[in-house]
Amino acid sequence: MEDLADAAGVSRRTLFNYFPGKADAVLGEVRDVPTELMEDFRNGGPHHNLINDLGVLVHSVLSAKHVDRAEVARYRRILKGSTKLHAAAHHRLEAISQTHVSAILEREGPDYDPQRARIAAHVLMALLDASLTAFVEDKQDRELADLFMANLATAHELLS
């Protein structure tokens, strides 16, 4: 935490004015899906196809801010080196996944199988992980959002 505060040019105490805990300081902020897009998703849009529409949600979050390859590689190395941070990241992804499950169930209605919604959300998270790995290794300088969409298309093709 001292190193992080030094790098930010603030005291350790000031750092905690911006983050509730150590894990949050290292993991950074969670980017939310824009409200209008999430509302459109809950109402069945934008394409009226669950998998494609989930892809649009993820794509919007990934393309909202430039993602640096070296930063992603460093972040992944840090997570691998710390079981505590790895667990915190996993917990965070589970919360995001649950948000998507809730949105899917709201969208699809009361008769939709919750397990099916959980599988859809977990598949998205697995594709995101695969996309992050491909992003770090990519020699063609493609954007993370584009790699995710390519992986989503591949998964859709494999599973159809």
C-alpha cells in the first residue's frame, strides 16, 4: 500500500479516502454498464437475442476506456502472486456475474430457468478471461473489446 500511495503521490491515509480497502485500491474501480443500455437489455434489446445482447453489454464496458496491454499483464501477474487479491477479484467477478444473472432473469421473465441465466453469465466471464489472455499475447494490437466479441462469436459457433 505504501508503494501504491507513493506512486499516486499521496499518503497512505489519503489513499483510503478514495478506496474502501486494500483490494479495492489494487483492483481499481468497477466499470458499470451504461444505465440506458442496461435498461434496453432488460427490455429485450438491443438485438432481441440474449447472447448477442450480453455481448453488447460487455463490449460497451470494455470499449469505454483504453485498456493498456502492459497494465493488464501486470494486473494478472499481481493476481497470480496474491491469493488474497485473487480471491477479492473472484468475489468481485461473482458480484458482477450476479448482476447479469438478475438482469437476464428480469429480461426473460419469471419462467426462465435461473441455472440457464447463471450459465450464460459464467460463459461471459470465461470469455472475458480468455479475451484478457489473448489481449496480453496479441501481436496484432487489437482492442480488448474486439477480441472479446471475436471470442463470443467463436463460442456461439462452437455451441450452436
